[in-house]
Amino acid sequence: MQIIITPSDLIIRCIFDKYKKFCIYDKTEEDIKQFVEENNPLSLSEQDAYAIGLLKIIETDNLIHRFNENILDILQIKSNIIQDELFINKNIILKEIETYMLKFPTYFKAPFNYKVALEDLIKYISEMNKKIEKLEVITVKQKEKVFNYYKSLDIKKCLNI
């Protein structure tokens, strides 16, 4: 199966960062910028579409919901059980939040409703970062290494869902 899609379709579905990582990793940033600006249709194999997550995504301009779903997935996949409670490594969750906006390159010319959704998302992420800064950091020592965690439940509470 071949799938025809444009770069803007990938960006709107919040998977451009994965496409960049898995499919055009050998291109320069200038080539990628030109690729996005031209917005020519491209063909994806079923395997590439699966690898970047296209086959499980629907288009929406509710970017806050999409962000929340991403954070919930990270909590589900990467949380650790320590003393019968779920904890998420502080660095993992902060990096995920910090890098989420890489899904939307600055040179992408978004339609109006999407621009508004992006602005709302930026505000939402900023508010979430403020909430997370106030959370208790749990320090756990394992085999001579010290790890900092947040309670996964506390991170969930920071999401407006």
C-alpha cells in the first residue's frame, strides 16, 4: 500500500517530528524547510506510515487534547513502580514536554484555526510547566545512582482533562 500525503498533513497530525526522525533523517535543515514550504505530495509506504504513527492518527485542531494524549501515553509506557506507586522520571517527562513543540516547525504556514490552536497549546504547556515546578520531587537512590521522580498521578493532575 502506498499513502499519498503532504508535509503539512504530517505537521497537522503532530507526527512531523517522527517523519523527520525516521524518514528524512539524512536531509539538512535547509532541505527540510524547503520541503515543508513547497508542500508537495509525497508517497509513504505502509511500513513508514506505521513507524511514524500515521495509521493511528486522525486530523484535529484540538492540539491540547493531542498533547494530553501524548503525555498520558508517556506516563503509561515509561512510569516505574516503586513501593507500589507509579513514578515518572523527572528528566523524561520534562524532556517530552519541552520537545513537544518540535512537531510544529517554525517555518510551517498554518491555517488560521491551526494558528489559534498552536497559540492555545503554547499557553497550555507554559501553564503546565508552572504546575510541574511546584510538584514534589522524589529522590530515589539505586545502585549508587540518584534518580529524581514525580508521582505519575501528580503529573496527570496537572493536565486539564
